[in-house]
Amino acid sequence: MRAAALIYPNAATIVEDQRHLRKADDFASELIEGAEASTWEAAKIACPIPAGAMLLSWQRID
């Protein structure tokens, strides 16, 4: 299985205490797919989230 992460790659530009106020239209999201792994936890670890990015959701790819 693999994991995919939906992220805002440039979330570091959002003031941390105002991240809940963000509008989806203000930021471009990006889907990152990780390498094959034997467990769900290992699959998420194999899907590196770039520094400064905000994780929006995980997706399991079987």
C-alpha cells in the first residue's frame, strides 16, 4: 500500500494562529504520493511532507 498526502505547500506564509481562517481558494493544494510500504503507518512515514507545508488529509492507495 501507499499513502498520499493532500497539502498546502506554502502554509508557512499563513500566520499560525490564523490558519483556521484560511480560505481554500487562497492556496493551491498539492497531492504527494509516497513509496510502497507494508503497513499504513509505514506508508505515511514514506510520504514526506515538505517543511512549511500544512497537511490537509491522508489518502490510502491499495
